[in-house]
Amino acid sequence: MEEVAALSDKINLEVFNFIVDKEQADKYHVDKIPATIIMGEKDYGIRFYGIPSGYEFSTLLEDIVMVSNGDSGLSDDSQKILSEISESLHLQVFVTPTCPYCPAAVYLAHQLAFEKSDLIRGDMIEATEFPHLSHHYNVGAVPKIVINDKVEFEGALPEKQYLDKLIEATNKV
């Protein structure tokens, strides 16, 4: 992260200690480390848990650009559907650094979080760095997406199908 921040004076890096800076960890809902938050004027709910290496490095860069430009890049139809969501959604996207399909799933979760940051949080979770979570969610293939512990699916779905899963999660008890 220090090397990325050194590339431009427009990128600021703040480093916190998970134990010593517990108040900051709580403020940003960071419950595991290493953690990276991409934010601009506000916290958009974009999280990386584990090192965004391999293919996920491109997602990190895309997220920085998205937040800098202030545009999620989602279609008008998707934005309309998101405007009707009224409950909190937590998207956990399990990945590995060598998965070529994972960045698309993570980036879409981050786009959704950016667009509806008051209610949606999108977490990239590097599966091998968090084996207890991978075991808990039965991660056998990546990307695996878990929404509010209610809806789970595998694969980098297109935007419309991903949103259908999001809506499904809001309708489950």
C-alpha cells in the first residue's frame, strides 16, 4: 500500500494498528486483518481483507479510480434497482490470487457498495488467508459470494444476475 500511495500525491495512506487503534477499527467495522479500505470523501464500504495480490491487484487499482472519479460505472437499470433497496447488505467475496474470474466479482461488489454505501458493504476476502471463514462458508471454488449469510453463489455473474441475487437476499428471512 505504501508503494501504491507513493505513485501519486493524490493517494493518501493511513495505517492503523488493529489493537492499539481499536476505535478506528470499530469505526470502519474492521474485524480481521490485514485490511484495506478504499475511501474518498467518505467510507464507501469497500474492503479488502487479505493482501490484494495477483489478479486482485487490478481490482485495487480499479477501486481507486472509481472512488477518485466518483462514478460506480453501474448501468442506469442497476442504479434504479439499488435505489429501492432499504436494508443493509453485506457482500463477502472469497477469492484467491490466481483466480482470473475473481476480480470481476469483487469489483462488482465494490461498485454496488460505492453506489449504495449507506447500506451495502463489499468485502474481498482472500480465502487462503482466512481458512476459518473459508471453512465456515464451505468455499470450494472461487469466486464465492455470500450475501448477509442468506444467499450464496459461485462465479463472476453478470451485473443483472448479481443484482437478482442481491434482491433475493433482501427477501429471505
